Amino acid sequence: MITPDLVSEDDIAKLTIPDDQSLPADEPTFKAYVEAKVYDREGHLIQYHRQPMRSLTQYFLALMSIPIQGTSRSSSANQAPGILTNVLGLPSEVTNLAPYGSSIWGAANITWGWSIQLGSGTQAFSLSLTSLAAPIANGTGAGELVYSSPTVSTAGASIYVLISVSNGTPDTINVTEIGLIGTIYLIYYNSSDQATTNTYNFLLSYDTFSTAISIPPGGFATFQITLSFSG
């Protein structure tokens, strides 16, 4: 059973591995971190790691343009802005074909969600990265981890994305890379008046851990990405 709320700050301090990517004293108003806590099969905290998240991709910028710029070029133009079509590869226009006058007639809907992907490889960062070097699959086979459903929460001016994973294999699994994954859903009604959803997945951030996060057999871990804003 995971009981991170019962872990004292002294325990975490003893397990913290110094990170050579410390932020300067004049920290920016936007800060992002990745955090990992590893527990053995008895639920004891055995590793804690926290480091700055430095590698947001162009897809994160494009996703954030939606609440700022909107999803159409103007009130009189139904086409999507260039950043959505050129960077995210979304269609320029989606037509909702529900009957005119019905309660579902009108423009299509766009929603999105976030999750975390873990990996066992490394690669150089670029703004256009689309996947981790060696994603760790969800399962109990060799080299796989069982992923929980992600949770996204807010507190103050911070956004928290959290997942837990468990190791059901007989071998230690080393996590060396982490990515924030965004999923966009375009929801509309087709010509048969049936609800249709088009799904698009994007790598919003990519970072490698300065030290491997080692999950022992029967152990489990939590991984959290924090996006924090301050002024």
C-alpha cells in the first residue's frame, strides 16, 4: 500500500539524490518539476528523486494556444489557426453533421487530457520529439510496468499530473526517461448522425532522469510532474 503522506521530510532528505540541474537563485515565474518516489513490496520508501523539468516540446506550446488563441481564426472563419494545423496536425475544419435545429447541431467539440509515459532509454531532446526512446509498456511481461489511471489536480497556481506504477516482474526495472503525454479529442456527429471521436496523441515534454529510478520486483512507484506559476 502506498502511504506517501506518512513519510517524513527527514526520510525524504536521507533518500534524496543531489541533482546537478538545480535552478539558479533567480528562478523564473514558470517552474516545472518531475518527482519520483519508489517503495518496496512492504510499502517502505526506498528512493526519492526530484529535478527540474526542462524540456517542453512545440506540442505543449501549440496545446496551450487553444485557451489563448481559440480554435478558429476569427468569429467569421471556421478554419483552425495555423499552429493547430501545422504543429499538431489537426484538420483545418471539422463539420458537425447533426440535423439542423437539433440540440447537438453546431460546431464540433475539442477536449484534451494529460498522462505520463515512462521509458528505459535515453535520447537527445528536440522540440519536435514525438515519443520516448524506449517506452515502458503497461503490463506484467518482462520489462513492463502496470500503470494506474493518471490524476490531474490543481492547488493554488500549480498543476499536478500523477501516476503510480507497480512492478509485477521478477526483475528490477530502471526508469530513465519520462514524458508528459497530451491527448486531444475532436468530437462531432457524422453523416449518419452518430457521435464520432478523432483522437490525437502528443509528447508535451521529454526529460531523462539524472539517476535511474529503480523499481524492485513487487515494488511500486509514484511519478509526478508539477507545473507551477508564480509572480
